[in-house]
Amino acid sequence: MNLKIKLSALMLLSFSMVKAQKVDVAKAFASAQKQTDLLVKNVDSARAIKPLLVSPRTVEKGAFKMVVSKDWTSGFFPAELWYFYEYTKDKKWLNLAKKYTQDIKKEQFNTGTHDLGFMIYCPFGNGYKLTKDTAYRSVIIQAAKSLSTRFNPTAGVLKSWDHNGDKWKYPVIIDNMMNLELLFEATKFTGDSSFYKIAVSHANTTIKNHFRPDFSSYHVIDYDIQTGKVLQKLTAQGYANESAWARGQAWALYGYTMCFRETKDPNYLKQANGIANFILNSKITPADGIPYWDYNDPQIPNVSRDASAAAITASALYELAKYSKADAKKYKLAADKILLSLSTKYVSKPGANYGFILEHSTGHRPAKSEIDVPINYADYYYLEALLRSKK
């Protein structure tokens, strides 16, 4: 047995022996609120200089990075503010959430991206849930219409990217599963089943083409829109085409759990359970439950972790536990362990990282971008997981 296998076995044994503990949600939220108070101040200072920058994304090489509304991560910051309002019922957070949500509104008409679920549904969906403001509902409906323009009925999927046409013709990434919730919600609001049918077609086609027998997922599938056939199976942000990129597995788990909630189709529950078992049975993930950025990087353990993948996974497992009765205890236990690790070992020191909550996420390692940094979607799904843990 070589050293790496021995190390992995010891880490797995250690993980299985960790005594179950629950995170102190009140303490975690209190700490997160203090950090976010600082983050808001830094956002306002940055916007005073560059008003078109609307949301904080990350800290890279010591620099505070803001993005414009068309960036795929623009909706996470206002969505976090809605979660603070949901937890505290403090009007301070309500007013801030309203203010920063408004900055993303124009993206409802953006037909050049598949990320409208992240950009629009995260802030406006949470805003509507908490306020029932019909203006938010209207934005969600328009965003669903915009997203629907990216659907190709022959291939049966929504196109993800319009860039790098020399690499692929019609790329679909596993991340796109996260944008289907916007379509399901639009059907509820309008009674128009076309949104629902697009979401189901995309989810079904993705099951058919994106997954390996062990339920790990490819990152990118390239389609021929004339025939609907798969041209290539690739990665863009993972280690290799045949590797399992950690955040991609988390997107898949969350996406199919959500699809089961919205459709009650048992195939989606089966898929979510299979993905969950792939993640939880990994002999590579360390004892604290926070995965390396890619499950197949040969440099493990000397590579970066991905706290964002862990936060997404924990949030998804809490929901999946409600539907998978036989595995509910296992899923809750795993989510509790991950969330405890995030809240005790992966949080920023008070006042550090310009106010971001979590450290040690990995954005795009192959591009040498956002490696071992705080990042807004890690914070968003961490707060969501904290809320779900209470339920």
C-alpha cells in the first residue's frame, strides 16, 4: 500500500469515527453578520469609485474584487442579505437586500447566459418568498423567458456558453442544473408548462449524457444540435476530461435533489442518491468532509480544497434527507459534519478577507484563477445550509 492510499484510508477512518456534533447556528450567524457588515461597507466604498460594480465576488492576491451585474456571481451577495433577513427578521437586512437586489434587475432580459438562476432566482426568488412582492415575481417570469431562448429541442438541453466556439459547438455544463429552479418557479407563477417541460427535458438529457456508471459527472458535454448526438465529453474547470471536479459533483447533487422536489419523479431521487453516495463514499476526501478541488488530482493532498463545493453539498444533503428516508440519518450526519467543519475551520478571522465569511474555496484552478480564496457563492450556500440545518 503506497503512502497516498494509506493516508486516504486513515483520513476516511478518521472521518467515520468523528463524533456527531451539530453546528451552533446562532453563533455561526452572529459571526457571519459581523463579517457581512464589513463587507457591505467595502462594497459601498468600491461603488463610490466605480458605480457599475454591483456585487463582491472574491479576494484574490489580496485585492477586493467586485463584479458588474452580468457576471454569473452577481446575485449571490443580495441573496445572502435575504438569508440574514429570513434568520433575524431585522429590517436592516431587509432594506439592504432590497437595495442590492435592485442592482441585478436588468439581467432579467439577458439572453446571453444560462446563469439566470444564480443571477436572478437566488436574490429575487428569496425576496419574493419573504415579501410576496409581485414585482419580484415579474422579474422571475421574464428571466425564465430569457433563459428559455437558450433551449434547443433537438438536443433537448439549454446551451451553457456562447464563447470558445473553436473548442465546442453547443456546450452544456453540469452547473446548468442549478438554473432549472427558475423555470419550475415560472410555471407555478404563470401556469405555462413550457418552462417546466424545458427543465425536465434538460434534466433527463443530462442524466443520459453527463454521468458515468459511478454517478460522477463530466463537466462539459458538447452536442450536435442537428442530430442531438454527443460530440465530446470534456472539462473546463476540472483536472481532466475524465476527472470528477468537486464543485460539479455538488451542483449535480443539489440540482437533482431540487428536481425531485419540483416533479416528484423517482428517477431524480435515484440520481441524487447515487451522486450523494459517490461524494460520501470518496476515499480521497479528508476527515473534515471538505473535498479537494477535484477528486482525481494526482497531487492530492498537496492541492487546494473547495469550501464552496462543501457548502453546496451540505445544503443539498439536508434537503435530500427529507426525501430519502432510508438514508436520512446518514445524509444529516454528513451535512452536520461538513457544516461544523466550515463554521469552525473555514471561516475568516473576524475582520479579515474584506468581510467574506468563508475561506479556502477554489474557483477555476486550471486557469490559475481564484485558488484558495473566499468567494461569494460559498458564503451563500453556507448560509442556506445553516438555515436548512435548523429545519
